[in-house]
Amino acid sequence: MTEILATVIFLFSLFFLLGSSVWVGLSLIGVAWIGIELFTSRPAGDAMITTIWTGASSWTLTALPLFIWMGEILYRTRLSEDMFKGLSPWMRWLPGGLLHTNIAGCTLFAAVSGSSAATLTTVGKMSIPELRKRGYPEYMIIGTLAGAATLGLMIPPSLTLIVYGVSINESITKLFMAGVIPGLILSLLFMLYIVFWYFYFPNERPENDESIGLKQMFSESKFLLPILALVIVVIGSMYFGWATATEAAAVGVVGALTLAFSQGSLNWETFSNSLMGATRTSAMIALILMGAAFLSLSMGFTGLPRALANYIDSLNLSPIVLIASLTVFYIILGMFLDGISSVVLTMAIVEPMIRQAGIDVIWFGIFVVVVVEMAQVTPPIGFNLFVLQGMTKHEISYIAKTAIPMVALMILMVIILVIWPELATWLPETIRQRGS
């Protein structure tokens, strides 16, 4: 009975605070405070200070602001523009032409950014004018960009995977490695969608772009080399065990600053803007994580997560049915909360459930990221939709409609992960073997 009463109070308080436009982090702290005051004899202030300090002082969490800063540096300098120049010649010959630059550009930038919004803004500001000028259909330009930008949440360094790893106390490096193969497969699915459009709607094809020679293609590729080198250094250092995620993030920041300085696009303005942008984003995520840590403690005192996990266990659901149920749950939740908030808000309850069901926590992290990706392009709170609205001036409903095929492909990715879980677990296992 206590658990039912606690659930009602927690949910009512949370939705009341969120509906009152209180920041997500402060809403979580408020709900946790209410829970501590009502269901325990422990002083709420003492519990809050201890929990928030413990959660915020995590060494693993240091990787978060560093990776955000690395992405901000690339976003605010000419490196991102050079990346697009280097990709374009190689995409022309594919069925669907330069539409593939949306997918390839987002995939590559995601490997040095970790943020869906930064990926979308960086690639979009370059690709949208170019694709419009060449006559590509508007719904394909926007739809592929909206979907592909979500790769920033999966391909390492992923901010969502860092938050997930901190929430369940799991290795960030293993989670990063787990996201590589599924991220590449998802980007391949997006590219296959463009190929399907090219052959199925031949009347919508733009006139063929002017062909260029192989020599010029290799010449233009020089613009890609700095970004590729940075990706290889950051991800390779983690894969071979030379650096932890935090150390790799520090190397990435130094590398991004060095590259931007060497090409002459790093000045005091871009440096300070990138630093302030990273500070704002990091502070926002840190506040959410602090609130989530306090809420987890509060719910732990009520016994709610354990009771819910035991109830789910008593239903004797198979792991596949449980995953299907959680997929629907996260899709609905993602319509009202951003991805990081969805993860930290639910882990206290979901983690005991998946461990009791025998589901690999590394695999589950990749599953969560895929379903959270859908939240970025589903109304009414799909963040990518708002970013695209500002860039294209289209209605939210139109942008959401163009992204429907990409959401369908993400659901297909969930099915693929269920059928072949090794796609997410093989690389982390190789890391473990290297370390042993």
C-alpha cells in the first residue's frame, strides 16, 4: 500500500512541477524532497547535500563537459565546413547523390560531438542550402537530416551513453564501444532509405550533379583528414586501452583546439564562445543528474523500485516481451521529455527490472539510446524538430511528418538488436579480453 501511495505522490508531484515549467533538474530535486519528507525520518537537506555532492563529483562524469567542449570547438570553427567539402565528392556517385551527405556528415560529426543538436545544426547549416540549390525534394532534405542527426546520441562519444553509464555505474568505454557497430548499421539503414527513394520515385530526382574526376575527389578529401584523424585518435585510444573515456575526451579537446588553430579559424571569440556553450550545456545536464541521484535515493527509501521489479518478475514476462513493453514506454515518455531526462528519470526503476530479467546492461544501454533517438523527432517535445523549425521555417507538424520513415527505421534497429544482440556486445567483449 505504501508503494502505491508513493507512486501516486511521486507522479503527481513530477507532472505538476514539469507542467509548471520548472526546470527538469529542479523538478526532480523537488519530487525527491517531498518523498524524503513524507516517507522517511532522515533530514531531507542532509540527504540532498550528500547525494548531490557524491553524484556531481564522479570522475567518470568529467568526460561529459570535455566531449561537449570538443564538439563546440568543431561547430564554431571552419573544421565542420571542411568536413562537408571533403564528403561531397564521394557522395555524388551514390544513388540519391548529395542527400547522402546528410547521413555521412552526421555520422562523422557525431563521432566527435556526442550531441544530437550540435550535429543537426552543424551539418544542417551547410547541407540544407546546397541541397535546396540542387533541387532535392524538401521532405527528403529535412527528413534525412532529422533522423541522421540522432546518431549523435549513439556513435561515441555519446552524451546519453555517458549519462546512462554514470546512472548505473557502468564502464563508459565499454558503452562507447558498444555503440559503434549499431550506430554504423543505423546510418546504413538511413542511406538505404535514400537509395529506395531514388529508385522508387525517379520523377523526384534532381538533375545530375556535375561529375568530377577521381583526381579531384582525392584532392577534395584532404579536407576530411583532420576530422578523421581526430576520430581515430579519440576512439582508437579507448579501443586499444591506451586511454579511459575521460582521458580520450581531454585528448580530443586538445586535438580540436590544435586543428582549429592550425587552420586559422580559432580566435579569442570562437574559443570563449565554445567554452561558454560547453559550460551551459554541461551545467544543464549536471543539474538533471543531481536531481536524478537525489530522486533515486528518495525512491530507494520507499522501496518502490524493488517492489516494481518484484512485481514485473512475478508476471514471468520473457525478456523480449519486457523489451517490447519498454520500447512503447520510452517512445511515449520521449514525447514529453528530452532523451537525457528520460534516461536519468527511469533508471532507478528500470535497472533492477532488467538485471532481474537477465538482460545485459551494456546491450540495454544501446537499446535505450535507440528509443531515446526517436524522442528527438517525435512531437510535441522532439528537440530536433524545434531546431529544424528554426533553420527551415517549416511547421513542426510538417517536419515531424518527414521524419516518420526515419522513426520506422529506428524501430527496425530495435528489432535487429533483439535478434542479434552481439552487434552491441562484441566490441565491449574484445575490450574486456584486451584488458585481461
